Amino acid sequence: MGYIGASTLLIICLTLLNNFGLFSEPLIEANHVFILVAIWWIGFSHYTYYHLPKETETKKITKDILFNGFSELKVVGKQIKEILKLKRFLYAFFAISMGVQTLMTIAVLFADEVVFKDTDDKSGLIIAVLIIQFIAVPGAFIFNVVSRKIGDVKTLTIAAFVWIFVCIFTYFFVKDPIMFYLLAGLVGFVMGGTQALSRSTYSKLIPQTKDTASFFSFYDVTEKMGMVIGIFLFGFVEDVSGDITTSVLFLAGVFIVSFVLLLLVPKKVIN
């Protein structure tokens, strides 16, 4: 649903820009898109607030509100250390998230520097984004079907292997728009499955608790830390090598690490 929502708003904005933004005095300009996004968020957030269960107890906002989250994460971290299956899965997730989030963040930069460097027409970048978003939808469903047959961790191991292939394929073959669009389709397919299955697997591994918010906060922090470290290392490798494709090959090594770590997740505990 998230991929469909992201694609829907992007298509609406592109349609408005295409039909009302090409005149001598355009009615819609690119910066107006931010206003549309704000309206979109306001509308759907209030719809959500209306339908979500209401709090039975009103909690006061105190001066400790900024630090309570860190305390909760510390408590969750101690619990995770005592659960072998969850601890090993998070190690693997950290590595695979480092690769996936980095790859998604620098995809447009890579295309701009390598694929579309000799043209001023950057519309191909938007086409690639749409391809990724739309193909991620069936990807999530197909990975779900596969995981039911062979298990969650085994399916994520397959996803890690595909990500390794994506990086190697990019390094050797992605030099023109056609190959880039093929790559975008493959990335979208495996991205949808990886992100959806990682979260659902984590939900199965956490202990029985009413405080699922704290556990998923820890999950999100792990994901964001992986992204920050991944992007830093990607930029460092590019700076040292002087070639962005070498950094993509470096990400293949990150996915190899995630592949190995997934193999170490206890199979007797979860399929």
C-alpha cells in the first residue's frame, strides 16, 4: 500500500506539471509540489487519527519526553541481547539495510553521473522511480508467497543473493538507459520483497509484549543507522577510487555479509 500511495501522488504531481506547467506563465510549478505533499499528509494523517483507537489515558508532556525514547531503546536492546534468534536477525538486517537503503538513495545520483550524463533530459530518472515503485508491489506479494513455502529467513537469503547480483550487474553492464530501466525493474521487485518481509519477520521474532512500539523503534533506528553508515562508506569508497561504479561493487560486499549473517540465524527457531 505504501508503494501504491507513493506512486499515486507522484503521478498526480507529474500530470499537473505536464498539463499546467508548460505555458509562458505556468499555473503549476515544481515548488508547488511541496504544497500538494503537505495537503496529502494533512488529509491522510487526520483520516488515520480519526479511525485509530483513542487513548484511554491522557499522558502529560514532561521535560523528559526527549530522553524517554533513548531509555526505552536501551531497555529493548538489553532484551534483544538475550534472544539469540532476534539478535542474529538484527545483525543480518543491519547489513542488508545498509546495502538496500544506500542503493536506493544513490540510484538517481548513479543514473545522473553514469547513464544520463551526456543528455540534459532527466525524465528517465522519474521513469525509473515509477518503475521501482510499481514493480515493488507485485514483488512484495510474490516474496510473501515464497516465504510461506520455504520460510522467511530462507526467502530473505534469496533476496540478499539477488542484491549481490544487482550490484555486480550494475558494475559491469549498466551504462545506457535500457539497461538502467531493466535494473530498476529488478531493484523494485526485490526491494518490495526485502522491505516487507524484513519487517514481518521481525514482528514474528519479537517476544510477546504490549510495547511493540519500542521494539519497532529499535528496528527503525537499526535501519537508519545502516543507511547512514552505508552512505558514508559509499561516498568514502567513491572518493578514494574516483569511480562511483566501484562504490556499487563495494555494496556487493555488504550484501555478501548480510547473506552470511542470514545463514547464521537459527533455523530451528524460525523457518
